[in-house]
Amino acid sequence: MKKIFIFLICCLLICGCSNKKENQNKDEKKEQEFILEKIDNKQDYIYLQPYHNLIVNGDEYVLNYLIVNIKSDDVQNVNLELRSFVTKSYQNMIIENNELKQGNVVDYKYYKTYEYISILQLYYPYINGVYGEESSNIYVISLKSGEVLSNEEILNNFNISEDELFDKIEENIDSEDVLYSMMNIKEEGYSLYVNSDNKLVVSYYEVNDENSVRKELVL
């Protein structure tokens, strides 16, 4: 009976190692198969496409689509999500004589390194000259695989565990109440991206009784 039990444990260990190796091989194969190609060779890897011209607070404003110009299924989904957000924002706007009275103002920041493209779709509510707090949709695309990376995958690429990330944030965060800010980050979540200096940036929201403020920390 003891021999059978030991035999079963060995089989499970062998199967586990085999599956892990198989998954690693699949990931390596996926990266090897991906070839970085543009959809439109006349455009940069990231470019803006005008959607509507408006007046916001007396100034000319162009509501743009941002397009990631890479052949990849994941990138295609990102482009659709970016476009859908802009289209819905425009549909929900209150506009009089081409002047925005109420709605989301949408802008972008983007960064490209040899390994990543990071897209920040920034937006904030606007009502008759009053601007609300900024929010964001963030995407990080691997130029090695063409995939959108999760926080966990980004941390793995930078060889940082989430506990180590929290330690770094706690050491460097600019806050009057560090413990409260850390609790917010852990409960409300955070987003990661890579800036043009190839440094990891944490985007998070500092929440209090009155509002929620988006903040960033470069690690």
C-alpha cells in the first residue's frame, strides 16, 4: 500500500513538471512566432485620428481616436476598446453650437520602449467650465509577443513580487497618511505601465470622503 502511495505521488510530480514545462514551451513558442509588423506602414506605431472638433472652455479641442498600429489580436481588441470609449463619450456629451457643455474630455499619453508600448487614455468630467478629477484606462502591450500584459505579468518581467511592489510604494509615496494610502491601494487596486525611460510606474487612486484623485509613482 505504501509503495502504491509513493508511486502515485511520483506520477503527480512528474505530470506537474511536464505541464509546467509544456506551458513554458507554449509561451516561448508564442513569442518566437510573433513578428512585430505595422498595420499601416505609412503611420507610426502609435498615432491619433481626429474624430470631432469641439470648443471646450473657449479653446479648440480635438476628440481623437488613438490607434496602436501593430498586427496583433490583442492590439485589435485594445483599439476597439479605445474607440468604443471615445464614441460613447461623444454620444453622452451635451453640445451647444459645437461647444461642450457637459461630458467627458478625453486625452492620451503614450510611451514606447524597445519592449513595451504603454497607452494611457485619460478622461475627466467637464460641466460648464468646471473640470472634475482625472481617471484613466491603461494598457501595456508587449512588443515581443503582441499581447496585452496584466499587472502580474509586468511585475514578473521586472522581477518584482507584489509584496516588494507594496514595500517600494510605501517607501516612496508622498502622502500625509501612508498607512491609509496603502490600504486604499490594496483595496481599490492599481495599474502599472512602463514610461519612456523604461521605468515602472504605478497609477492608483487616493480616496477620501469627498473625492477620488488619480496619482502616479515612478519606481
